[in-house]
Amino acid sequence: MRLTQDSSSPINLIRAYCAGELTINDQHYQDAVIVGPRELLVDASLSTVADLGEVHAARTLALDPELVLIGSGPKQIFPAASFGALFLRAGVGFEVMDTGAACRTFNVLVGERRRVVAILFVSKPQLGSQHR
């Protein structure tokens, strides 16, 4: 799937997502990322939503978001309720969706200058997989 392209902007934009890879700006990532408008953290310790814990919530909240998006891979998979509760207690919105939808939503919100942070999981490619 090809997404928006704006090379004049200093903000992070997700350019493409397919099985096994995310392209943010001009860089390719094969591990989970925590991405904000200007910040990007690669986290190879995250392989599934079940791996999310307090340390990931703390890293995310340190980026001062008003909304957090979880892109859980090819399907919507919710993290433990206790993980989401950390954001709710901090007064931060929290949404879970598949990674493709999270990438599109992130780009729209960043374009509106919203303080959004996304935790995006990259699914491992399967034989015969197509770009999304």
C-alpha cells in the first residue's frame, strides 16, 4: 500500500506498509516502531501485541501524545486491558486497529498537527504475500 508522500515536511510520514516492512520517510523498518510526529523509536523486543508492557507505555507517554494508536499487524488484536488503562489514567486517547489502518490514521492526524503516537507492529511476510 502506498501512502502519502510529502518530502518538504520535517515530520514523520509513513510512506508504505507491507508484510514485513514499514517505510517511514525514506527509511525501511522490519521491527516494531513507536513513532510520533518527530520521534521514532525502533523496538526489536516487540514482536506481538502481547509483548506490550509498562515500559512501552512509559516510552510512549514520554512523547506527550494526546492520542495513541496501536497497529497490531494484519488483524486488530487488543493488548491486555491493563496496558490500555495506563493511557486512560493519563488522560490520553487510545485506539487499536490493524497496522494498515493505523498507518493511514497516523498520517492524517500528523497532517492535522495532532500529537499522535503510534506503536506499529510489522507482520512477518508469508509466502506469496502482496503489498497492502
